[in-house]
Amino acid sequence: MRDGVAFPLDWIAIIFNPSFPYRFSHMMVASYLTVAFVVAGVGARYQLKGRHPELARTMLRMGLELAIVLAPVQALIGDMHGLNTLHHRPAKIAGMEAHWENDGPVPLVVLAVPNEIAEHNDYEIAIPYLGSLILSHSLTGGIPALKDFPPKDRPPVLPIFLSFRIMVGIGFLFIFMAGAGGILWSFRRLDRARLYLLALRGCWPLGFIAIIAGWTTTEVGRQPWVAHGVLRTADAASPIPAMSIAVFIALFVLVYGVVFGAGIRYIRRLIKNGPETKPAAEPEILANRPISAAFEEGQAAENVAIASQRAE
């Protein structure tokens, strides 16, 4: 910081920071996993409607093959990413888990309404010891709590608590769907498992929702910092009138709403119409080309006559 302005000292260190390998891997696997369930979901739709059966089976096989491998791998990467975040950004983990104070082994809070004013959770449903097991790989391990940090240094708890659970819930659903599909496939019952195909058809948008929830957890969880320990979000805000920002955001939402709306409508139309199936080109038969046939016969006769004259 110089005169209240943040200057980067090393762009390589900024880009390839300690969270880079975990964040990059997590995002790449999430992208492929999202595509896998989109492909499998479209295949399930065709299979249920009895359209393009060969293509439907291929899409189901390819999508599930990818999901069977990537879904558990994503859980493993997510666990390593969480441990890395706990080491470097413990306040974010405390907010994601709505963990207010250290009073023994950490439970896993499944559902709750975090109350930031009273600094506790309302309507909490928790599993004892499981939070310690996940975050410290020990039944009695502890993690920093929100009350260990000044209120001004804590992230907004409710948004990241909910977005993190949406992301993780979809991740475990993907593991279940991939495993169930693999079992049905191995017993050659996938084509006839109507309930499973109906559920799989409905999974196509969940990957996109999980990615948005994950980025919400990341970006809201970094608050109140733009650069942790260096520059706060409040200090980085530009002196732009509120009305200008409101107009910009409204235009931004409008333009992207139109673009994404048109894109989704076009993709839905492509899925509804299905692939174009062109009939195979029939081999040309000489009888279907009388003029060419006559020309070719005349040319052959002329060649024979020339050969005979040369022989004489």
C-alpha cells in the first residue's frame, strides 16, 4: 500500500497463490461434470420419449461414464480445497459452517438460520462430531470460530452458509445419480428404469446452479476484503454516484438476461428437435444415368477401334 493505493508486487505470486491448484482443479472438474449431466439428461429425455434410441444410449453411456469418475473425484478435490481454505482463510470456513464458538468437538450444521446479531444459529439441525471429522480429520479436532474474529473481519454468514450447502448438496446428488446409473447399467436395466431416467432428465441444470453457488461462496466469503489483510472492499469502492451504479447494473442484467434467455431458448429448441438425420447417399447406378452411360459406351468402343487400327 502506498498513499492508500494497493500496488501488486508480484503478479506470478498473485495468480499462482496457495489456493490456485485446488480452485483451478475444482472449477475444471465442475465444468466437465456439468456437461456430463447435461448430455446424460438429454439422453434420458430421448430414451423416455422413444426418440433416437441409438443416440440416446450413446449419450447416456458417455455422460454416466464421465460422471462415475468425476463425481467422487470432485468430492476429494473439494475436501482438499476446504482444508487449504481453513489454513489460509479460517474466517471464511467458520462462516460457511456457521461455527460461532469453540465449545468442544465441532458438529456439522446441516440446516440452520444463522443469527449474526445474537451470534448463534436459530432452528439448528446438526450432526455431532462430524464437522470435526471433515475439517480436521479427527473426531475431537477444533477449528477457529466466528467469535475468534472481530465482527468487522467476518464474512456475511447467511449467504455463504446457504450457497455452500446448495453446492455440496448437488455434489452428493451427482455422486448418487452416477452410482445408481452405473449399477443399472451394469445390470442392463438402464434403458427400462423409468423413474431413474425421469430423475436424470431433471438433473441437467443442477451443475450450473452448483457452479453459481460455489462462486457465491467464494466471492461473498472473501468479504470484507478485496485483498485479504491489505485492502477492504469498503476502501476499494470507487466514488461513483449510486444512481450511475444502479443504471449500470440494470443494463447489465437486461443485456445478459436477453443473451442468456435467447441462448437457453435456442438450446431447448435444438434438444426438442433432436439431431438431423440425413439418409445415406445411395450408390449411383449406371442405369440411372442414360446419357452418361451412352457416352461411356461410345468412348469404350472408340478406344477399341483405335487399338485395332494400331494393331494392323
